[in-house]
Amino acid sequence: MTDIRIGHLSTAYHSALVAIGRGSLEKRGLVADWRLFGTGPPIVKGLEAGELDVGYIGLPPAVIGIARGAKIKCVAGGHEEGTVFIARSNYRDLSTAGSMAEVLKQFEGKVIGSPAQGSIHDVIARNMLMHEGMSGKVAVKNYQWTDFVAQAMESGEVDAAFGTPSLQIGLSLIYGLNIKPMVSPHGLWPHNPSYGIIATQAFMENYPERLLQFLQVHKQSIGFIKKEPDEAARISSEVVGVVGPEFFAECYKVSPRYCAGISNEYISATMEFVKALRHGGYIGRDVGRDEIFDLSFIEKVHPEPHHYDEA
């Protein structure tokens, strides 16, 4: 009998891969059903449908779900600033172009790739284009699996891309492309909530002890990535099976901002996303902080101050 149903992504910096590889939940006597998804929005749908209990996703898809009535909450953090904006090395980055507007003008009439519409990467990309007056001048093409974004970059179907650090490292190590970031992850959107733990209210109410145990494993797995990155990379490589440990080790370095706690900055950045989602037409109403977050569980598991800033 399954004790907890978990939706996760293949994202290299998620604690899920370490938890799976170490059998951490099983060691606590919990039978876990881990389910792999291509992007965050389908995980939200799985939570809404009662097919999942918890999920690892960026906060924007969760907010979109909450706005339409999904009974879910963010109960823990995970990582900040996990979106990259990359292109081939012949394009000028922010330090060379001088402004984000000048960076984006290079892609006028061209196509930028992104994971699914409503994913955190898609929201950041479209919000940036809107803010710089480039909406309609630069096309955004969405893909249901992040891996397809890499293939589109390799084939030249898209000229630049937004995605996770895995996209950047994969294009360099696996495809052998000369890729560079157009701006740092922090420069894209400071403290953006690249992923957190989302739980259904039904699971929170009916199985609080299971959720607490899961969050303890989540916290331990993040600590393992921070303290033993090489071993975490080896374990994650064995779980995924198609890339070597060096891939994960490099991904960890791109934006090493990990913590299971929920900081004030994490919450503030999420609330800025609510504004962007409303302005961009993703949601039809404002969503309040208390609709999104329930800190009661993680405050028991992670009572100490957050450590997103500690590499």
C-alpha cells in the first residue's frame, strides 16, 4: 500500500533524486510512489485531481492552480533562482550589451524556447519581454518537456532559451555547444522561487505525520547536496541513468541556493509573481499569501534560519 504519491521533475538540483537514490523515505517505513513529469503545470493538475499528494514545482504553476480553485499549499522551500537565460556565445550578454533591452533586441524576429506555458521559466521570459517592450517582437515557443528545449536549441529551431541549469549544462556537456548565460540567475529575478514543496490540503489534514516525515527527508537531502555535492551527483546520476555525475556536479554550481525553509524573500518574490501572473493573463484574480503558503509544517522541521545564501 502506497503511503505518499510524489510528483517530481528531472531537474538536477531537486532533492527528489537524492531522496530516491538513498531510499530515504523507505528507511522511514514509508512506501513512496515517485512519478516523473516533464514540467510543473501537469504536476499541479495531478494534485488537483487527487492523483498526487505532494509535488516539487516552481511556485507560479501552483499559484495558477490555486487561482482556479486547487486545494493546495506551498509547505516548504527548496531552491531559489533556478532559471537561466542562455544563447550561443556569439550573442552579447548583459555585461556587454549594457542593458536587458539591448540583450533582447538581438532576438527581435527570432524565437526563444521555454518549458510549458505557466512554468516559472515561461513566466519569467514573458514578463521580461513585456517589461522591456519586446512582447510580439520576440516569439516564445513552449515545450512540454524541458529536454525538447535543449533539442530545439541544438537544431537551431530556437535562438535562445529559458530553463533550468540542467539546460545550460546539458547543451555544453552533452551537445557540445558553446553556450553562455545572457544574465545571471539572480539578475533575471532575485530570490525567484524556482521550486518548493506543494501539498494537497487533504494530505495535510489527513496525514500530517507522513508530510512531516517527507519534509524531514527533503531537508536532509538538501543538506546532503550542499555538504556532499560529489556523492549527491553520483547518486543522482545512478537514478537518472543517462548522464554522468559531472553533469549534476556542474548543475549544482550554477545557482547554489538551496534550503527547505521558506524565507521572507522567497515569499516576497512569490507575491511579485502573483502580480506578473495577473498582468500577463495567467490568472483572473489576485491570490493572497495565506492562500499560497502554510508554514506550520516546515517551521517544525526547519526552525533554524534559512540558508539560501550559504553555498
